[in-house]
Amino acid sequence: MKVIEHLKKAKGTLLSFEILPPLKGKDIRSIYQGIDPLMEFRPSFINVTYHREEVIYKERGHGLLQKVRVRKRPGTIGICSTIKAKYDVDTVPHLICGGFSREETEDALIEMNFLGIDNVLALRGDAVKNEQHFIPERDGHAYAEGLIRQIALLNKGQYLHEEEEEAAPTDLCIGAACYPEKHSEALNLSTDIAYLKRKVDAGAEYLVTQMFFDNAKYFAFVDRCRAEGISIPIIPGIKPLTTPRHIQFIPKTFHVDLPDDLAKALIACKTKEDVRRVGVEWSTAQARELKERGVPCIHFYTMGRSEAVRKILERVW
Ligand code: FAD
């Protein structure tokens, strides 16, 4: 079922999880181990991220360097299909512009449709490591807006090269990303929301936010989006901090602020367990307030770690 149908039918706040494909060489059991402890909370859908190749340079002697492209976490669509079949839960593969030509994008969408997947989260992706800016493929999309447009056209039966009568339309529900604290490259929140509106006009049917640690920022962002004419559901995404490494890694990687009270509590932590406790308590309070205020769904970034999310859900769900 489509995410948008889940949201329309919902009588209260829904729940969704986001997971990562395992590192290359691991098998599907590592995914099951991450999901099994969470399934009793009956998520409406599970997202699986997409990881672009990384560029590495290998020494080849005589001062020569060989440029090699490596994908560490392949398998997004296959994992979605397997989870859907095993747990009878809807899945949302992430699809990015980076590294994809329009033809390759179409192939991926055909595969999703063929496997009975009803949803896709359409993203641009980040710049490859070692590159300053995002560079699209020669025939690829420069922004998520273009990707959304391509999916919307495919949903009308407009393939890149086929005659209409030869290929049936797909029927994929399109989600897109948004950033309550603005995207790192955006000039300011106003321009970011203006581009967000273009994604919605192109065919995005719902939005999922970047993680945030201050609910007030989410509510203010939703208000601004509504004022700019964005009326589709905006699903808040939250992530419990679980290790001391997160304290540096999360603000730097996801360009989000930690509120003063959370920062103070984390600085006062003496052990890993203290950090985990503070992280879980903070996200529990966030989830409780979001649920009380009737958000359409809470999306948990599990990053393959179910323990902390389970603790939160035991208290809130
Ligand atoms: P866009 O919407 O294209 O925006 C990118 C930037 O360009 C923004 O600054 C925006 O203001 C600006 N912009 C947008 N449209 C235009 C336009 N038409 N003209 C000029 N400027 C424009 N990354 C992954 O690699 N894999 C994942 O699985 C993944 N999952 C994610 C899930 C969520 C919920 C979120 C919030 C992010 C995810 N990301 C993922 C990260 C995402 O790919 C990066 O944040 C990326 O830098 C931006 O993607 P976007 O789709 O928001 O880009």
C-alpha cells in the first residue's frame, strides 16, 4: 500500500523505521536481526536507504594512482522486496540522482514496480567524497525535483523511449526530503522552502524531515511550509543519540543543532551508558510530544540499531 494511503486511513500517529543495507558481504539475516525487535510495534512502512559508490585511489607503483569506484552497501531494492515478503509490511526504497543516468533511474523504477513496491523516496544524494559539489551524471538529474518529475511521468506511462501503448504506467507514491533547519547548501530557509515547493508541484506526495532534536523547529517549519502553500503531510524524522561518537558526528554530518539542554546533559556524561540514557530520554520526550500533538507519523532513523528505538517505543507507543 502507498504511504499516502496509510496516512489517509490513519486514526492516530503512525510509525515508520529507516534502515541501512548491511555492509557488502553480510547477508539478509543482519537486516532481520535489526528489524525483528521492532516489528511488534507494527510500523506502517520501512524505508531502506541507498548508498552511492565511493571513490578511492589505489597506489599502483611508480607514482601512479588508480581511481576506483566502490559501493559498500548495495541492495536497496532487493532488501525492500525481501522485507515486504517476509513481514508483510510496506517498504520505501530510497532512490538518488547521484550516479544515475535517466535510463538507469527508469530501470530502477521498473524493478520496484515489478516487485510490487508501491513507494519511493526521491532524493538528490550528496557529493561524492573528494568532490566539493554534487555533480550529476551527464544524463542524470541535478536536483531531486527532476527525479520526481521523471517518476511522475512514468506514473502516467511516459517512459523515456517507449511508445505509450507498449508499456503500462507505474503507480509509485513519491516521497521527498525536507530540512527544518535548512539544507546545508541552501542560501537560507526561505529559498530552501521555495525549492521544496517545486518538488511538491513536480509530484511529491509527502515529505520526511531530516532528523532534528528540537521539536519547536519542526513545528515552526511546518507552519512556514503551510504559509508557502505546501499542504502535503510532513513526517518528522527523529534519531536517538546512542554513542559518544554521535555527539560530534551527527551535527557535522546532518547539519543540525543540538539544543542547549541536550548539549549540557551530553557534556556531563561520564560513560557510554550515560550518553545512551540521555539520548533515549531525549528522543522519548520528543516522540511523546510529537504524538500528543498529532503528527501524521513518526519516522525513526534506526541506522541498524534497534535497541534504543525499542526502549523509546516501549515508553511511548
Ligand atoms: P534537493 O531537493 O535536490 O536539494 C538540494 C539542494 O539544492 C538544496 O539546498 C535545495 O535548496 C537546492 N535546490 C533544490 N532544488 C533546486 C533547484 N531546482 N534549483 C536550484 N537549487 C535547488 N542520501 C543518500 O545518499 N541516500 C539516502 O538514502 C538518503 N536518504 C535520506 C532521507 C531523508 C529523509 C533525508 C532528509 C535525506 C536523505 N539523504 C540520503 C540525504 C540527501 O540525499 C542529501 O541531504 C542531499 O544533499 C539533498 O537531497 P535532496 O533530495 O533534499 O536534494
